[in-house]
Amino acid sequence: MSPELIAHHMGLDIPDFDKIGYYGADYGTMKPYHKIGNLLFLSGHVAQIGTQITHKGRLGQTLTTEQGYAAARQTGLNVLGGIKQAVGSLERVKSIVRTLNFVVCTPDYEDVHKVSSGLSDLFVEVFGREVGLGGRATIGVMALAGGVCFETWATIELRD
């Protein structure tokens, strides 16, 4: 089954950034993506729907690991929207190469990897393990723009 069909059957609400615009521009001067050959580099994506941040706060203080996981999953939906904006279809994804994830947390919060699994798990569900499971790094940070608790940068390999 194609990733587009899987996403549809899962009832995922993937944003259409061609219609609503990439929200990253609200955070400063940047473009949403850059392609080099068959590699797609996405600018930062966060847990946001339209102009509304879905999960503000700090893991280990005001947010639970489960809430962080949900924020990462919402971020994953936005990454899917970013892929579609850049190349038109999820069918073009050959593999998720890697993600670099940032989790706003207290200094003693050690479950940042569990938060990032919300993103990784979504990609595996949509693309399958072979295509959707890429390399990943997660870093705990003190703050992100707008009070978001999670941000990712993604690199995607594209089919010709």
C-alpha cells in the first residue's frame, strides 16, 4: 500500500503548506526546504497546527513524556506536509535518512529519546520500517522559539 493511502486510512491530517504556507517563516527568514540531487533537507518543523502551537512547555516540568511523544507525532505530520510541499507526494520518499530532534526539558530529564519516538514511530507507520526508520539524534535544550517543546530537522532521500 502506498504511503499516501496508508496516511489516508490512518486518518492523518497532513497540512497542505502550498495552501496555508509553511509556518517556519513566522520564526524568521528561511526557506522551507532545500534539494540537492536526490536529497531533501527540511527546515525545522514543530508541533503546530496552523498558527497554534499544540504543546508548549518543558518536559520534566510542565509536560509529561506522553505529551512530548504526542508533540513529536504532530511534528511528524508537519514533516509529511513539508515533504509533500517540496516534492508533491509521499510516493517520492525512498528513505528517511536522519532526523535531528530538539526537546525542551529540565536539566535532569533523561527520556528525550522516548519523546522523539513519537516522530520515528509515525514515519514507520506511514512508510514501513525499511523506508521510514532512519538515523536519529535527540538533544535536550533549554528553549525553542515560541515556547514549542519539540523541533526536528529532517533529511530525506528521494526517488527519481
